[in-house]
Amino acid sequence: MATRSIVILVIIAAIALAVPPFLPRSVVDLLVFSCIYSIAGLGVGLLLGQCGIANLGQSVFYALGAYATAYMTVTLGVGAAWGFLTGVILSGLIALVIGWPVLRLTGHFLALATLALGIVANALFYEWDWLTHGSLGFGGIPKLNIFGLVIDTPLRFYYLAGAVLALCLLASANLIGSRTGLMLRAMRDAPEAAKSLGINAQWLRTRIFILSAIFGSIAGSLFAHYGSFVNVQSFGIEKAIAFLIIPVLGGATSLPGVVIGALFTTLVPEMLTRFGDLHQVLFGLTLMATVVLMPSGLMGGLASLSRYMTARGRA
Amino acid sequence: MSAPLLSLENVGHAFGGFTVLREVALDVPKGEIVGLIGPNGSGKTTLFNIISGYVRHRSGRIVYDGVEMRNQTIQQRSYAGMVRTFQTPMVFEKMTVLENVMVGCNKITSSGMVEGLLSLPRARKEAKAMREQAEMYCEKFSLSSVAHQLAHNLSAGQRRILEIARAVVGKPNLLLLDEPSSGLNPDEIDELDRSIRALNDAGLTILLVSHDMDLMSVARRVHVLYFGRIIASGSMEEIQANPEVREAYFGS
């Protein structure tokens, strides 16, 4: 079983590395966004799948990363690393300060609290235009330069974002298999029993919230460098909802599911644009059909399909 | 007899204006099994919740291992060596039986989130040690055959056993068992009886709340709770012979 997973992983990695150079630029562009959204969605997925927390505030940390990068590289004119670092530190601190009180809540109340966070932050991004340049936005964010290699084509950026995503996935897989991962799932399944075994639920949840925010911020910084322009419209509630849809669609407990969810939310709308104005309605319907038909997400659906095929093969 | 591991002194509690416990006093000596019986609504579960920290008592003192527990959280009490099971077993449904028991190792391990993310040596070593320890306890409690099944699929009896295995894998000093035999078939009760005696032989102190008179025979000393008050204490034979207890509890 383990060998089979490794073989599948190697095949997927080979495809992800070898195929994009032969794809049209517009498709590579979508793949870049899939990688970026996967990183942000991964944070939301860890909260949802491992802690049972629905987070509708990920757009805030995505925005923090993007603005930190814009401010550091354009306004202050320092290196890109400072943008990433500032975003990560700011997001971590804000997640700590907000998470500590808010994560006492459970269920719908917590989801609403994160939604409120998203709405309030978006309003602040509009208001503080001395910092964010409001709806006019920040232009001229420089291309990334890694040891002399300028990341100035979608294909190059795809490899960079893909590598960052792979590292984030690897770290998440490590975490899920570790002591902390076990405690998270215990807390998700039976919080009262977890307490009796000495698990400090609130602090544990806060730490995962911080981790999730850091993933969001990294994704935001990448987005800023890729588009070289950010404005407040990129960080609305729709973005927060999209980041939640990604793990829900893919299967919240599954790490590959997050990537599949992100591919779905970037590629499917694009494929539907040929239907003109109808495409948003069609996307909504596709989304509903997927969720209704595969309640445990696309990965869950794939797993049932493979079980069905094996059962038929034996019969 | 040495100092008691757990000592309740005049513990009282009320929900709103309704008094559920009055001046309850009892000792749990180190290394013994102490039983607590009483009809439904007598306050057993409240007392249990108070001892384990789920409910904060209104008056009196709870001294555990020489420390007053009033302001200690559930987690602090757990780290001090107190661990409980629940009247309705609370297993981690979407985790395997083995993983459930691994969670019980929480207190004897300490690697954090960053170590886990980076898979640093200590995190890997601890994950391996937890697995080995859990496998050993699954074996000990006859759960090996279901170790890789989701806890969700277990029978009521297996859930009780799993809860106990998960509780004791973390090397507690005091095990609080809340109605451990309810929902079990006679064979499973025999198994439970043996497990409790074996744990006690290995030095674990146990406070047992139960309706089950047969199971109560494992306890050297039994207290009877009736409408929030302890009306009798003694060995099971003494309790059964006590006229006040017969009147209140057995209804004869």
C-alpha cells in the first residue's frame, strides 16, 4: 500500500514537472494560481479537516502577505525576502491575538466570527489607503530573483510556486503524522475526552490557526510577486469563501484533496467561460453537484470509485 | 495506612438553588480501589465531574496528592496524574483504535507543532514510541484484533475497554471510572473485573462509580451516596447489611 502511494506520488510529480512546458501560456497561468490557492487553501484545510474549524477569514492573511510584499518592495524598496518575512510575522501575530479569544467559540459561532474578521479587515484595507493604496492598488511589485534567476515567465513562476506548495504539503503531512496531529484529531472528535488526557484545546487550536495564517500569508506574497499588482478587490469575502471551498471540495481531511480542490476552482470556471454570461451559474451548479454527489469531497469520491472498481474486478 | 491520594472534605454543590451535594467527605487511599454507589440522581456524576475538574464545586476542599484542586484546570489535574472515563464512552470516532490509545500517550510525550512540521528527530522518536506503547496496551486489553479499525465501528463493550486502555497508557496515579460496566455483556464484565484488579495490582489507585453490585466487589471500601449525602461507608458486606442503605437504595 505504502509503495503504491509512493509510485502514484512519483508519477504525479513527474507529470507536474514535465507537462507544463508544452502547455499554452494561459493554462500555465491558471496552474500558477492553482498552486497559490492550494497553499492558502491548505491552511484552511488543516483547520477544517484536523480541527473541525470552518475558517472564513483566510483572505485577511492572504491580503497581509500581499500588502507586506507590496509595501516592503515598492514603498521601502527592500528585498523580496523582507516582504515574505514581514507578512509571515504579522499574520502569525494577528492570528495569535485574534485566535486566542475567538477560538474559545465552537461551531457556527466560530465560523461567523472568522467571517466577521474577513469583513472588518476588508473594510480596513479600503480605509487605510495610505498603507494599501485602497482600490487604486499597488503597482510595480518587482519580479522575484532567486540567486540571479529572474522569475519572469508564468512557467518559471509555476515551478517556484509548485516547489513552495510541495514544501507546505510535506510539512503538513509531517504534522498530521506527528504527536500534534494526533492531538488535533482527538480534540476534533471528542473535546471533553481529550481534555481529560491533558490536551490543552485552546492553545493547540490557536497554534494551528497561526500556521494556517502563515500559509495564507505566503500565498499572498507569491500572488503579489506574480501579478506585480495588488488592490483591495483581490481580498474580498469571495476570496475567503473560495479558500474554504477548496478543501471542502477536495476533501477536508485529505492533503492531495486540497490541490485537486484548487485545480477545480481555477480550471473549471475557465472552461465554462465559453458559455458566456451563464458560466457563473454553471460553476455554481457544478459545485453543488460535486458536493451533493461526493459529500466527502473529490478525494473521497475517488476513493469510493477505486473501492468499487476493485470490488468489481474481484467479482 | 499512608496519607490518602485523594481526599474530599465537606464538598458541597448546588445547581441554581438545587443542592446536589452536601458535605461529602471521603478518602481514596493510595493503591486501593474505592467504590461509590447510589441511585440515579444521587449526585455521583456531579461528584465525579467535580473531582476531575469539569464542574467547579461551591464549597469544601478536594485535596489530591497534597494539593488543593479547586483552581486547577482539567488539563492540570490530568498532568497531575488524574484521568477519567465517561458514563457514555467518549472515543475518538474517526481515528483508529491504535490512534485512540496513542492519544493517551499525550502526557508522556512533549514534542511540539514546529518539531512535527519539520519532522525533527524528537518528533519522529516520540511518534514511534507512542505507537509501540499503544500496540503494547492494545495487546494487554485484547484490542489488537481491532487495532486498525476506526473506533466508530466498536461495540459498546469494546468502547469501554478502549477508554480504559487510553486512560492508563499515560501512566496515571488515579483512575476515575464512571459506570464502566453499563452496556457490557456478562463476559465483558468478567473481563473488566479482571482488568480493574490487574491495574490495581500494578499499583494504580481507582475510584469506581457503578450501579453494578457484582463489580463493586473489587472495591475494598464502598461509599453510598443518597440525595447528595454519604449515608454509609464500609466493605460491600457491611453496606449490604446496613438497614439505612437497604431502605434507601435497595428499597427493602
